[in-house]
Amino acid sequence: NLMANFSDLVCDAFGTTKALLLRAEDAGGFRQAYPEAAGKPFQLWPDAALTALLRRDREALTVDTLQRMRSSPAVEEALKTLKGAGMALAAGSFMRGEMKAVLLLASKKTGRIYDLRDQRTLQLLCDQFAVALENANLYTAVQNGKIYNDILLDSLTSGIVAVDADRRVTVFNQRAQGLTGLTESAVVGQPARVLPTALGQALENILKTQGGFRDADHCLLRGPEAVPIRM
């Protein structure tokens, strides 16, 4: 979603019909991440001249800029790469000195070039995009970790209940729900007093004494039924 929104924003703001976003790979190169490639995704290898120039100058590069630069193997290769991709501009997306992504833009629909103001604005946008991309990666990692933990907890045959220092329930897995007859939505985030008395008292004692216990037998009252448990 982030890449789609950023791509749409840039295309609308600068009047172009095509944008490619390349994400950094562990090996040091960059691979097309948005839009999803129908065939082979566009790639910049770790030793590509275009990425080397972007890292060196930390400024957007256009076909016109490269054509005006003093000719060298690196400049000629970068120009060939940009033209070969059908693009008119490349900009690196930097965060903490590291290039996280590369933006490639096609020519403007008006036929006008990307002037110096366009290039500077795009570089600012790309650097902000790097921050947003990092935040999205962190959020995804947290969500993936939460999903993993939820699956792990729910696969256990024991009921698991946890509360925080404010006595609010933070964990209440499927087995705990089955034993108590309470749902996760009715318990998580609520004070521990919503739990059956035996569980609530056990948790309160643990928090007060900062100590635990083993193999305590109790009964949970679930309507007319008494469910024997060992905590």
C-alpha cells in the first residue's frame, strides 16, 4: 500500500505515466518491487554504475544530466541503463546514509524535462519515503511476530493467562477460553477481576508476592458446571 500510494503521488505531482520502485536486496543490488512485474523484474546489480552514481552524489539523476556530465565508462553505463529501462530519471531513497530504494520515472507527459527544482523535490520525497518504508517494515515485523505468537499460544494444550502490572489481561489463549467459557474479546484488555475467582486470585497472589507456585488444584465454576484444573 505504501509503495502504491507513493508511486501514485509522484506520478500525479510530476505528470508522468510510469514509475518503478526498486527495493534494496541483501546482496547489495536493487530489484523491482512495485508495480509487480508481469515477467522478469527490473534489477540493478550491486556493481551497477547507476546505483554507484546515486550513492556518490545523493542527488536525482536524469538522462539530460548524464548527457551533460563528462563522459566516462560509469556515466555511459548509467545512461544506457536508464534509457534501456525507458526511464528519464533515477533517484535514491536514503536513510541513515544507506540507500533503501531506487525510484525510476518515465518522461513527463508534457515532454518537458525534470528541472533542478523537480530533482531536488523528488530527492526530498524519496528520503521521506525511506523513513516511511522503514516504519512499514518494522510494523510488518511486529505484526508477523504477533501472528506467530498467537498461533504458538493457541496450539498449546494448556490454558495461558497473563496480566500486566496494572492487572489487565494481556494474553488469553484458546485453551483458556475453552476451560473458562469466556471469549478473548470479553477478557483481553479488561481487569483481572473478570476472570474466574480462582484464576484472578492466583494472579493477584503472584503479583503481590513476586513468587510462583506449582500443581495447585482448583475448580473453575462455569455456569452450573465445575471444571477441575491444575495451575
